[in-house]
Amino acid sequence: MKLKSHEEHRRAAPKSVKVSLITVSTSRYEKISKGIKVEDESGSIALKLVKAAGHRVTSTKIVDDDISMIRRELFKSIYEEGADAVILMGGTGLAKRDVTIESVKPLLDKELDGFAEVFRMVSYKEIGTSAYLSRGIAGSIEGRMVYCLPGSPNAVKTGLELILPELPHAVHIAKM
């Protein structure tokens, strides 16, 4: 049996996938809980870039920096909304409340270490040594891709510039 090449896998991948966007932010979540309208600049950037890449956004959400809430919305995105990929933005820093990585990492079937490495390399070229303070992760849960990015608008843009060109290909391979 001949193994498929990288390009053959890419050609077999869907042209468009379903994506859920989750912003993790205590300050924004608290405002929403009080009925205050919130501007989510990073979420807006992600929405624009994902749609421009030809993908369908199944949902956009803002959640608290809370392990249970993050996991609940991640599972809802995958199992109820049918997202092929979930992109979480925020909650990846060093503060005690930053628990996105801790929420997601134990759930991953496969982890893509290279994503965080490349993300930090690109970030280093843009922002210098503070890039090593960035925590990011990517992997799959039952054939669905999951990405965790820092929440700053620039980090979201940088992360999506890495994710989007390979997203259909990654989804295709994860489902094999």
C-alpha cells in the first residue's frame, strides 16, 4: 500500500471547515454577566480572518477563566454544534486565573508541539524575548482540532496566520 504524500492529503482535505471561536476573559465575561455590552477585539479579528479564509463560524462565545466553563463550552462546540475546529483565545498567561491550557491539555488525544514552537518563533521575531512568556497549544479531540492562543489582538492575528493555511489539512488528518 502506497502512503499518501503531503500534497495528496491536502488535496483530499475539505475546502471549508466549521469553526467555533471562544474568547476566555474574566473581565469581559463579568461585564456580559451584568448586561454590559463588551467589545471583543480579538474575537472580531478571529471572526473576520476565519470567514475570509472561507470557513463557517458555528459560534462565538466569551467565557470566564474557569476550567469547568472552558471545558463545557469546548465540548458544546464539538459535540452539539459540530465544530471541526475550536479556537480559544485568552487565558494562556502566567496569572493564577489563566487556566485555558490547563483546561484543554488533559483532554487532547494528540498534541501538536510544533504549533507552539512555531508560534513562539514567529512571535519572537515580532515582539522579542517576551515571546517566551506566551503559552499556546494545539491538538485534537476525537478528530476535531483545538487551538489555544494568547488573547491579545496581535497574538490572535499571528496565531491565525499559522492556523488557517493548514486548518482543512489538519482537520482531514485528525479525522483519519
